Amino acid sequence: WRMDLTSKAITKISSDRCESLRFDGSSIYYLNVGTTKATLHAMAEDGTNDREIVSDGMDPFSLEVIGGKAYSVQDPAIGYKKLAVIDLTTGVLSETSQKCLSFVRGGDNELFLYDGADKTLLDYKTDTAVGTTLMSALPSLSDLAYVNGQLYAQDVAAKKLVQYANGGLTSLASVAPSGIVGDGTNLYFVAAKTSFVN
């Protein structure tokens, strides 16, 4: 859906289940989650000219567009999830050697990758395609967020909000955050208490 902020008119622009919307120029890139594996699509801002770019299985919650390329996590039927690079002009998908469960965009030409198999955190430069290990032997992390030049995540087992700084993780709060975002002064997230009813 799209809302005109002046008139408040709301218009449906796609019937797809659109995840991970990314805006680049006059195009919207998104992952269509209408099947068991997500497919990469592009459409104009008004929803016209919708086209499938890649039909290969993508993780539905990992997408960034940087410099004419899309970055996503390829979700194979067998083997490790890996960072994939898609040329948006040709639609050619190239799988990198970087194992990657999830990632978040950092600064210019930068992605922070979490490898759930090896429990490592990497700084991946998109302009050179080089990944540098920042930490190893990590706990299970989810909900990576890059806010104000800082990297945040959820420590899944400990149910804590953590921050990566100076080569280590620091616990900030005993909550299980989801959807971490920031506005320059504050972090915002959804946190739920776990309960059991028998």
C-alpha cells in the first residue's frame, strides 16, 4: 500500500506479500514471499512494471540494495545459507563464499554478517567483496540493527539486548528485542515476556 501524505489517500500497489522493501531511485525492490522461498522483484513507486528478477530461493527477511546490486541470503535446500549478490541490470545471482544467517547494512558499502553455523560476526565490504571477522564463538544472535554507527542485536539464549563495541559484546538490557530501530537519541524495539499456560 502507498499513502499520499498530503491527501491521505491510500492506494494498493501490489497484491504480492512484499517483505524487506528497499527504495532505490524510482524503483522499489522487495522479496515476494508468496511461495516456500522468496523471489526478488522490482516495481515502480506506483506499483507498475512489476518484474521478477531472481526466482532462486532467498531468505525473506534479508535484502539491501547498494550500487546497482542487491544483497540477500540464499536459502538452499541443502547446505549453509550464504550471502548472495544479484546484479540488478542482468538479474545474475552470484553466491559468495560468506556463510550468512542474517545481515544488516552498516556504513557506505558495508554489511555486518552473522554466520549462525560458525557463530561469527563479520564486516563485509561490498566494494571489495572482502569479509573481515570481528568476533568468533558468539552466542546465537538475531535482529541485527545498525543505529548511529553502532551495531546492536538480540542474544537469543540470554534474551538480552547487546551491543558490539571494541571487539566484544556488551549486555544493555535483559529483554528479548525484535525490530530494533533508532532515531539518533533512542533505540526502539518490540519486546515480549515469555509465558506458558498449561
